[in-house]
Amino acid sequence: MSIDLQARIPNNVNLGEDRRLQRALEAWQPNYIHWWKELGPEGAMSFDVYLRTAISVDTNGWANFGYVKMPDYRWGIFLAEPEADRRIGFGDHMGEPVWQDIPGEHRSTLRRLIVTQGDTEPASVEQQRLLGLTCPSLYDLRNLFQVNVEEGRHLWAMVYLLHAYFGRDGREEAEAMLERHSGDSDKPRILGAFNEKTPDWLSYYMFTFFTDRDGKYQLASLAESGFDPLSRTCRFMLTEEAHHMFVGETGVSRVIQRTCDVMTKNKVDDPADVRALGVIDLETIQRYLNFHYSVTLDLFGGDASSNAANYYTAGLKGRYEETKIEDDHLLPDAEYPIFEVSGEKIVRKDVPALTALNARLCDDYIHEIEAGVARWNRNMERAGLPHRLTLPHKGFHRAIGNFAGHFISPAGEVLTEDAWKRNEHLWLPSPADYAYVQSLMSGRVVETGKFANWIAPPVRGVNRMPLNFEYVRFN
Ligand code: BYC
Ligand code: FE
Ligand code: FE
């Protein structure tokens, strides 16, 4: 199905044939634009940005590049093509045709999942709204804005489902998406990580590496859903997510590379000496990593969760790559190991696999994270430096799940609160670390082809454009 780009809301869901729905979404649209102008990228509304816009959902049609002013971006509703004769792949309804409408008994559960997913999207835009003021290059500025408009589109994706399938409740939830705000003391965003600050570009790259990847894993699980419109929406969102994680992985990698270059060239090792040269010491990078990793692990929910078991048996949310897993997809007797604190030790406990689905998804995620960190470490290897970044223990600095309320060191020791607090700033960024990184973000680097001192240039530009391309034009 092609996309109607002329419509006020571009879409491939035949919106024009459902006047009620179209009117409801057109009534929400001005509120969205108002929100974007208030809480989207600060001071950037008149810039011409070299952006990618989806014009169709097939493999070569959704990557269309051109200059766009962000408020004019064509946010639209795009679902991946339906799969013929798709069947529910797990749970009590396994083997039945997928639902094109919402089964009444799962209505409130599905609404809750869709609202939780949708809430994260505008939250991340809010968290990143000031970063454009201190971009390290035009290339990075453009990538930030690309991620921002796509997160805006992800909100549209969820708002479409709410409007199309949940009647008045859905419309109210869609309004509430624009009323909760990241870090707001009265109406915060739903999940913890989305109320944290993203105060500098190192935080931003860490966020897009770690937290957008939670997006990938959650979307992949929802793409298995028996509710077909949700599945198709998530499948298309996943194509966009890949770029967000690319920005994060390459961003951190470029920061590391630059630090390694400066360390080897000047033969310095001490963090203070490294900082004196205007780059970010590897110790600080490790602390940022510890923070973003631990905060993101909390997004997987409790290790043992009856909610997760219910989502699964109801056919609403599957496992990562459910259809590729070779088992009964019902999990009546299977077990899965989770970990918990018992006295002064962390012990393994085998629990019914059905209740451990959050832990399993989290482990799948960690696996992919490990590979990414190994790639970062190649920068140090190539530079001949002995330093390596490591992932802290899963229990370190957790607020949700079995380790919440415990004081676990990065090495996985169970500590007293006092002992943990004494080392806190060895493990997590201190106010001084944030202040130092902030001191590097002293303004926008706007000259084409130039990069801030603390980051290496990328290997290549966007869409085969050169590095000195004018990715953003200021107006
Ligand atoms: N913060 O049964 P449990 C993305 C609550 S990121 C605060 O273990 P469940 C993106 C929970 O609600 C992907 N509260 O939880 C990335 C429950 O509350 P009630 C976002 C939390 O339901 C970057 C209670 O604790 N998508 O797209 O199994 C940029 C017990 O929890 C948290 C989704 O999350 C928390 N971290 O699992 C832009 C997918 N964790 O019932 C975008 C949809 C748990 O006691 N959401 N709680 O009131 C879900 O699948 C599930 O809601 C969760 C939680 C996996 C998040
Ligand atoms: Fe997203
Ligand atoms: Fe994302």
C-alpha cells in the first residue's frame, strides 16, 4: 500500500476512508505541533535540516533525504505490510489468526502497554531538547534532529493505535501523552529512565546506545503481538531504531577514539592530565556507561513478573524473536534462572520461565550490549592502551527488580549502604564529572567539516554526503 503524502497526516492506513478517525487525529495534530514547538529542540524551529523522511515502507522507499524545517516534518502513520495468514505465535491463542481488532478482555492491558511505549517517545525528545545548543558538529546536530523527529513519529504510531482502537479512552490517553513531561514533579513520564536528564553529548550517545536499544527489544517483543496493527507498527518502528543505536554506538566510539589518540600522542594516562588536554578521560566514560546501563536495565521491569506472564499467555507481548525460538511457545513447565540477594550473597534461583520473561528479555539485551562494548574496546586495543571498558554487574545501582534496595558493587559484591556510598563517585559520574563534561560543551560547532576537540570525526557522512556537507542551515 502506498503512502498518501499529500494528506495532512501522511499514512498508509487508508485514513481518508475513516473520516471520524481522521478528524480525531487532525484534532490532536495541532496539540502535537504545539508540544513540539514548546518542548522539542530548543531554538531550532527555523533551521533547514537534511533529514530522512519515510515516503513508503518498502526497503528503498523510506529513506528519502532533503532539507526540512522540523515543524514541517511529515510525521505520519506507517505500518509494515501485513503478513498473509499471520497466526498468533505463542500463549493461549497460539495458532489462531491474529486479531485485527482488540479482544474485549485484553483491552485495558493492551492500552497500558501501548501507553507505556508511547510515553517514552516524546519523553526522549524532551530530555534532548537543549543538546542542539552545544553540538560537536553539523553532522551530529543533524543526527540528533533525525532521532528527535523519528521519536516524534513513534509517538504518532502509538497515538494512531489509541485513536483507532480505544475510542474515548484512547483519545484521552493521547492527550495525556502531551501533558506528562520528563522530570516534571507533578506529571512525570511513566518509566524511570525517561525522567533522568540528558545534560551533555556523552550522555546522549550513551542514551541512544543503551536506552534506545531497550526500545529495540521492547518493540521486537511487541512486534510478536497477536494484535496485528501493533505488530505491524512496531515492525516499521524497528527500521528507524537501528539508526538511533548507530548514533549512540558510533558516538561513544568516536569519543573513545579521540581520547585514545590524545593519550597516545601526548603519552598521558592520569585522568587529570587527559582532561587538561580537553578530552574525556576513559574513567569518566566508564562511569557514564555504568549509569546508563543500570538505569536502562530497570526498564525491563521486575525479574519475576506476573504482568509479563499475563502479557505472554494472552498473546499480547512475546519474547525476543519468538518465532525463531524452537520450543512449545506456551512454557507450561520450562524454568529460567534469575538472581537475587540472599544474605551477603547473590544466588541463582530457577523460576517458571513464564514469570521470568522480563529477565529473559533483559539477558537477550545484555548479550547485544556486550558485543557493542567489545567493539568500543577495540579502540583501546588499536591504540595499544591497556584500558578496557566493562559492564557492571546486573545488580549494580538498580531501582527495579530483585536488586532494588540492595547495594551491589560493579564487581557484584553485596555491600552495606555505607560502603557503597563511599565509592559511589568512583562508580557513577560525580557532580565534578558532569561539570567537566559540561565545560566541553561550550557552544555549537557550526563550521562545515569541523568537529569539537573531544570527539573524532565519523568514518563517513550521512547518505554518502561528505563530512563537510552543510547538514544543517541556520536561519
Ligand atoms: N519505572 O510487573 P513489573 C523506547 C512498574 S524504550 C517505573 O515487573 P512489567 C525508547 C510497572 O509498571 C521501550 N515503573 O512490570 C527508548 C508495574 O506497575 P504496577 C519502552 C516501573 O509490567 C529511547 C510495577 O512496576 N517500551 O521505546 O512486567 C528513546 C511492577 O512491574 C518500571 C516498553 O516499555 C520502571 N522502569 O514490565 C525513545 C514496552 N518498571 O502494575 C524510546 C511496554 C516496572 O505495580 N511496557 N515498573 O502499577 C512494558 O512492556 C512493561 O510495562 C515494562 C514493565 C517492561 C516496562
Ligand atoms: Fe522510539
Ligand atoms: Fe529510538
